[in-house]
Amino acid sequence: MRISTAWAQQLGVNAMQAQQAKMSKTQMQLSSGLKQLSPSDDPSAAARVLDLEKSIEKTSQYQANIFATRGRLNIEESALESSENVIIRAKELTVQALNGTLNASDRLAIKQEVDQLIQELAGLANTKNANGEFIFSGDLSNEPTYAMDPDTGKYVYQGGVHQRALSIGPERQVADGDLGSNVFENIASVSRYKNEDGKRSIFNTLQALSDSLAGDFKPQQATITGDRFLRYGLAAGSSFDLVSDGGTASIALTAEFTDLDALVTEINSQIEAQGMKDNMQARTNGNKVEFVSLTTGINSTIKIQDANAFFLDNAGFEQGQSNVADNVFLNEDDLRLNNPEIRRFSTEEVYNANLGNVLTDLDSALDSFLQARTSVGARLRALDDQESQNDKFIIDTRSTLSATQDLDYAEAISRFNLQQMSLQAAQQAFSQVQRLSLFNYL
């Protein structure tokens, strides 16, 4: 077989270039610390690396969610603890106010502190997290949890109906806060002033204490409030009758309402058109709608009749649901007796009964706060457990990722030295081949 001089030289060059390419790749591996420099080096390993990196990134986001949730729950825990202190102080003041030796001035002095406690509790209910979100407002975290209704002077819930939850694991979510309606609102009550469902707000309980200390025993208006949030109004097709002790107004909503104020305005317009504006009224209560009898006293009532299911289901009322005025145990005539001694005895009975109910309701409020704190504690424990699991998963996954893509430096350095020796041998061989010529033998 004959090999020309040019071809012999080309073979030498090819050998050197091949060794240089191998050395170059090894050098790049050593500098990057990776086995595969491009997906084409090992497609299956490249796909595996992408999956592992995605898993680590997702789990790292779970860890970030745990950090955020823990911070919010710690803020809630602090707010609940402070709220408990407010209720405990309110109980102390209630017991103090039941002392029969106190005069009207003494009671008014206690009332002033109770009013301050109400404001303090409202501030705690409207606690914000580091992002400026209201922690007890649920999915409406940008809305204040409680706001005072200028018409009634009472605090009403304005937050959402759903708890927010963050994912802390592949199949695990944890709520980052509790709804104010569950913590401050739906508290079991023994008072005559409780709602139809046997519950009332802690703010109403404290307000009842304040009113009693002021000697305010005037009968109230009858009121019914739906239990559905109508933040975005009510769709067309609702019809119902409002029946009060003063008469009946038939309401038919033929348009769609995306604004709660517009809905209430339309209902009141129909009430007025039927000559019933002095007997009843619709109004907002936070994100809910309520109907009020404008008369007062033991006979003041308001109820819903002949309502279609659409309205009942969407607004949260019951057919025939009625509510008698939040009047005291005595009717108006009892409070207008001419005999001062009898009047004093009657009001003292009401006063003591009201404060006795307040004490019981305050205990129920403490139970509500305790349940919320217990739930917060359980969620914090869950965060700790999941955080440990996520840490272990990340460590194990990174170990697998390292075995898949990281370079074995000892092997790579040995391989580089061999490739360097092979290159040197190829260079020496090329040098020797270049010297071969027939002219050397002439």
C-alpha cells in the first residue's frame, strides 16, 4: 500500500487535532465542573437534569411560602393574644360594674374604658401584615376587616368569605390567616340581643356593655341580615315581600346589580313608591344587605314573605324569617312608670341581666380566640414539619443532580494528563514523519 508524503502528514495533523479536541473538552469540563457540556453529549442525562432542577426550584418556592406563612401566622398569634387581654380586661370591668354600690358616675367612668377597649379590639381585628394586607380579611385582604357603620354606629365585617391558603408541599396547603367573621363575629351568645343563629359579634357584646353602663335601655329597631356576602350585588330575577309591623312592600328586581349600594338604592326606591318608606328600609351591613323596621319597641318586627328561591339562596335569608326588635326585657311603658322607685328597680334588673349575659358572652369570645390560637399553633407546627421534609427533599435531589451532572475531578484530571501525553506523542510522531524522505537515502 502506497501512502504519499502529503497524506502521511495529513494523518499526523488529524491525530494531533483529535487529541487537542479531547483535551479542549476536558479543560472545559474542568472549568465548568459539569460532565455534559451540551444536551447532545447525553440527551437522557440532560432531560434528567432539567427535571431535577425543576423539582428543586418548586420545592424552594414551597420553602418561601412557608417563610411567608409563618410570618403572617406569628402576627395573627400576637393579635389574638392581645385580643384575649382586651376581653379579660372587659370581664374585670364587667364584674366591677356589677357592684351594687356604684353610682351613675362610677359606671360612666367604667364605660369610658370599655369604649377604649372596643376601639383597641377594632384595631387588632384590622391588623396588617408586612405587605400591608389585613390578616383577618381572608381573600379580600386589601379591605379593612371591620369598619364602623355610620348609620348604626356598630362595627361590621367587610372581609372575605374564603381563607387564603399557600402551598407548602406538593399536596399540602396551609391557611395563612383566619377569617375575622369566624374569630370576632360568630360567637355563641345567651343574650336577647343575639342574632337569629344564636350568635353575635364581640363588638356588639362590648357595645351592649357600654350602653348598659350608660343606662341606655331604649328599645331598638327590628333588623334581619342575610348571611351571604353580596360584594358584587345581586343578579336579576329576585322577588320578595318585606313585611313589617307597619305594612308590606313587594320588591321585584328586574335588572342586574353589580354594586351593593345600587341594589339597596333600588329596593328603597320601590319601598318609597309603595308608601312604606316610614315603616321599613334596606341598608348595607358590610358586604351584606339587611332590612330594618323603622318603628321601635317590643312590637317592632321585620320579615320576608313570598320570596323566590333565587333571592333566598343568593342573599342568605330564610322564607318567613322574622326578627323582633332588640328591645330590653321591659317594654316602653315599664320605663315610663311614674313611680321612681319602681322604675329604678326595673332598670336595675335589666342592667344586671344585661351584664350577666355580657360575662357569659365574653367567656364565649375567649373560647373563640383560644380555638383560633390553637389552630394557628397547629399550622405553625405543620409548617415546621413540612419545612424539614422539604429541606431533606432538596438535599436528596441535589445529591442526585450532582451525581448526574457534576464532574469527577480526579477522573477528569487523570484523563487530561493521558490526553496531554497522547498529544505530545502525536506531535513527536508527526515530527518524525516530516523527516521521512527518499532524498535521505540517495
